[in-house]
Amino acid sequence: MKYLMILLPLAALTVGLTLPGAPDAPARKAEAMSSTTTEHKHTNHLAGENSPYLLSHAHNPVDWYPWGDEALDKAKRENKPIFLSIGYAACHWCHVMERESFENEAIAAVLNEHFVSIKVDREQRPDLDHIYMAFTTAMTGHGGWPMSVFMTPELKPFYAGTYFPPIDAYGRPGFMSLITEIARVYREDNDNLRRSSESIYSRLAAQINVSTAQSLLTGDMISRGASGLMRGFDHVNGGFGSAPKFPHATELSLFLRQFRRTGDHQYLTAAVTGLKAMANGGIYDHLGGGFSRYSTDARWLVPHFEKMLYDNALLVPVYAEAFQITGDNSYLNTIRGTLDFVLREMTDTTGGFYSALDADSEGEEGKFYVWSKSEVDRILGQDSPAFCAYYNITPGGNFEGHNILNVTAESDRALAAAGVTDGPEFLKRCRDRLFAERAKRIRPLTDDKILTSWNGLMVAALCKGYQVTGEQKYLDAAIANATFVRTELFRDNHLTHSYREGGHSHGQFLEDYGYYLHGLLELYQSDHNNNSRWLEFAALLADRADELFMDDDGALYLRDGDQGDLIFRPRDENDGALPAPGSLLVGALLKLGRLSGNEVYTANGENGLRALSGFLESRPGSLASALLALDYHLSDKVEVVIVGTGEVRHQMLAELNTRYLPNAVLAVSPSGDEPWPLFEGRRANNGEVRAFVCRNSACMLPVSTVAEFDSQLTTLDK
């Protein structure tokens, strides 16, 4: 039977499922990392790679190649189609497809004879992932991982999908049928297939890197973007849309910003509803802290149990903002739980942060995290009934016969009804006992590669956590990471994208510069000892980003120019699971311009905003991170400068950090003898603390007491 209609229009190319992936702890590393080739029946070209995802496929019978000249030249030389498989280490369905198809000797034989098979870690090559995901989505109407793309030796796709089962089922082609038919068509009707691939490429490439006419940058863009997002908000369960449901931290931050701009409480209510629902739901690990990547249901109960560094890094700042607005200490508990999890389970001895923890252990998704009621009863004894009532643990369970801990509106009443009078202390004691028991289980694998971009987001999160909690360990971790990145990952004027066990990846990526610059500016405003080094490093990264990624019109590309292995130079203005890197860079450039006094950075940031203005006019809801940068650009220019040392300075900073002033910049110096214009004429007299608060270049009188400083900050809310 012929399942493929490869030479028909794009509408016929509709095979694929949207089945994303998963992570959970640090102790276990991929087995392939420590194995020798003599222990395995098969060893392919991935054995020398340093990505845990690639290494986990190094002993498949499929003759995998990493992306590079060797594989691409082989495809051209032997005139074979390329099978490109893109995934990541924490991806559950990537594991499934490997077990079902890539470990299958018969399937491997067909791939090895008729294709050049290339395996890519999407986190190491976000440019390739972006390019071929755009094709996959356009061809099939959806995307996801594992991504499966078939293309000519000239890198032009002609068929794409995501997960495929190994054999035909439910009227769908199995992977064996698929590759057998593609091999036949490529062999017997090659000319038509190549013409079709060229047509597909021409049509899709024209849609992918679209430019728009520039528009006037206005606050109306922010309002329309926020109101558009509000129309898709789930006011019952929190979050956007229905199942599966993702955190969308940037959009929630935009809601808080819109509340500050307009005073419209619907945005604050929506943000609080979403943040509370996630913190109470099963997507949050109530024993070990940290958030899973997404919820499989609409009410945040059943997560896809993988834990990604970037989700946790993006969520901490918006919880900190919610605390600053509401004063609700429960947000601080969520922040502490999340950051403590990262420090405990995702931090390398170098100071770098790991990428992800898998969802699976012992071949089962979520097994490490879920509980039977009998287990809880055994461990907690007489405390179990009250604990189970609070966290909704029942004999039948809520996940395949087991229980995912979660909190509901009835939880506090249930705890009180059980006669517990010291609720928080009681719950902590019980959680600690369960956590200790859980630690004895076989842990899921850790993807221990260190991605500079995601590390930058975590530096920002740690700084925000330090600001609102005052806990020094968070700032110390941020400083250690920045020191590691500056000394080890920034070499020869290049910023490494991916690092593992001394191995550096190649290539320059916009997301590393944009995200890490963002983190460094938060670090400069948090570390007040020898902090000029962070601003100097930020300026260095900003200069390199301008050289590598920005064109004369302000457009930002994901890669530097002259990449011979890319079919076009990709851009990405839209936010996805991560903020658009160009938008984060633009916001950081605007802030760097104010902190450093260098107007070149301000001009570059404004140029970048103008390049985004057409997209902000036509589809603002897709560019939340750009709207945050626009809000910063349009807002009053607030600067807070504090010079001096001692307890008064500490109290002033503590007061400042309780306030939601998202567009203010902070500069602190023990003496004021710093080489930055913000300190000009602002010196500490005999060590006395002085604070300067300015709005739009109009400064209030310097003050030396916390009460006076508090009074001046209050005027900024008016």
C-alpha cells in the first residue's frame, strides 16, 4: 500500500503528532557517556559527541552522524536523501521512538542502505531546530519532538513529521513503511521529487523570514497585545488555552506590567490566578521544588514530568514581581523551593547549570515522583491522614493508580479538620520525610550539558530571588556562574553555546548573547561588591552581538552570517517556550545604555525595536518579550543610585526590593568612584550613605535615611 503522496501539494503532507518531551535529577547520567565501544554490538558516529542526547543514540544500529561536513558531503557524494531526526535528552517521545524504531535492526538496515541519517540535539543547534520546525509546522500544521525530516542532499525538505510508530496502525503509516516508500520514490522518481522539494522550499522560505514595514512605536501595541492574550486566558484554572498547558511566564509578566501601566485589575487577577494555580498544582514538585515543563491537563494537575532549566529560570522573576505587588509570602516559598531545587540538583561544580532532568526512570514516566497511599501511610504513620487530606492523596490516586501531590481550595480546611494546629511546620516535617524516602529511588537521567543562554536566564532568576528573599546563597550562585562563563565560556572573543566536561561547542548564537546579557544586568544590580566587572562584561557581549547578529536596519538573526550548512539565515521574532532572543537583547541594550551611559547601546536597542515594530503592530500578542522591551522604552526613565556602605545601605536596598519598579535601573557603589556617568558628582562623604532618585533626568535631593528614601520611592508610584 502506498501511504505517501510526496509529490502532491503541501496539504497532503499531514503525518505527525505533537508529543513533546521530559527531565528530573542530577545523579544519573546517560549510560552511553561512560560506556566503551567494546561493550556494544553497534557504535556509530555519535560516539565522539558530548551531548547526552546524541550519546544516548551512539550505540543504535542506525548509522547516525552528527550534523556536519562528513554527513552532508556523504549525502551529496552518494546521492542519498537525508533523514534528519531532531530531539533532546529529556524528550519522552524521543525515547519511545528510539526504543521502537532506532533500536530495531530491520528499520536500521533500511535507513543505513538508503539514507544518510543525522541526529541533532535541538538545544545544541537551535538554528537548525528553528529552520526545520518551521518547515515541519508548515507541512503538517503542527510541530513537536522528535522531529523527523526527510530532505535532499541540498538540504531541501520534502517530507516531515514528528513521532512515527514503528509499524502501520490506525490508518497511519509506521516508520518502516514510511522510509521504505520514501526510498522507492527517491530512487524511481528522483527528478519529480527534487522539483517538488524546490517548490516546497520556495513557498515556505518566502513565508518564514517575512519582513514588515516599520510602524510608530506606541503604548497601544502593548494594550492590544495584552488584551489579545487575555481573550485566551483560562479564568477558572489559570493559564492560557486548554490542555496541554504551558507556564507562559513572559506573558504573565506582561500582564503585571499592563496592570502597572493602566491600573486595570483584570490583569493582576489573571496573573495571580495563573501563578497560584501552577504553584498549587502537580506541575510544581511539592517535595523537591521546581516546575515541570507543562501540564497535560487544563488544571495543572498532571505534568509532563521533565524539568527544564529555562522554565524554572523564567518563572522565578514573575513570582518575584507578584510578591512585590501583593506582598503575599507564598510567592517567596515558591521562589525558594524552585531555586533550592536548581542549586541542589542542577548545578555543576564549575558553577554552571545543567539543562534538564528527564521525566522517565526505570522505563516509566513520572515513576520517581508519584506515590501510592500505602507508601505514604507507611512512611508518615499517624501523620499520614492529615497530610493526605491536604495534598489530595487517595487510595485510587490521580495518575495511573498513583498520586501526584497537589493543593486545592479545600486543603487548608481539610488540614484544620484533621486537628493540625501547626500547619506549615507539620507539612514541612512530612515533606522532608517523604523527600528523604524519594531520594532512595532510581533517579531519572540528567542532561548535564551547560547551555550559556539558559544559564543567563538562571542568573537573572537567582538575582531576582536574592532581591526579594535576601538569601545570600542565591547571589553567590549567580556570581559563581558569571565567573565561570566569563573565564571558561568566553574565549577568543566568542561565547560558547554548549559546554560539557571541558568540551566546547562551535558557532555563535544570538540567544547566548541576548539571554546572558540580560542576566548580567540583573547581576550588576544585585552584586554591589566589585560589580563594575559585570557591566564591563555586558558591554563586551553587547558589542559582539552588534557585530554578529544585527543588520543595518536593526533586524536580529539567530546566527552570525556565512553559515554554509544553513539553507537560509534564520530570524525569530515570536516568543515560544523561550522569549525571542532578539527581543531580550533589545531590552537589555536599552537598559545597558542607561546604566553605562553609552548611547550606542540605546540607539541599537531602539533600532531593534523599530525593526520589530511592524510585527508589534500586526501580531503583538505573539511578542510579549518585545512588548516588555517597548514598555521599558516608553516608560519614565527612573534611576536609583546609592553610594556608601553599612546597615543604612542594606536597609535602603531591602526597601527598594520590596517595590515593583520594573523599569527602574539601580547603580550601587561603596564610594561612588566608578567609571560610569550615573556616579558622576555622586560620592559618599566619609562613608555616609547617600541615595539619589531621578525620573526623566530630574533628580530629587540626595537622602541619607531609610525613611526619606522610602518617601521618595513612594512618589515613583504616582
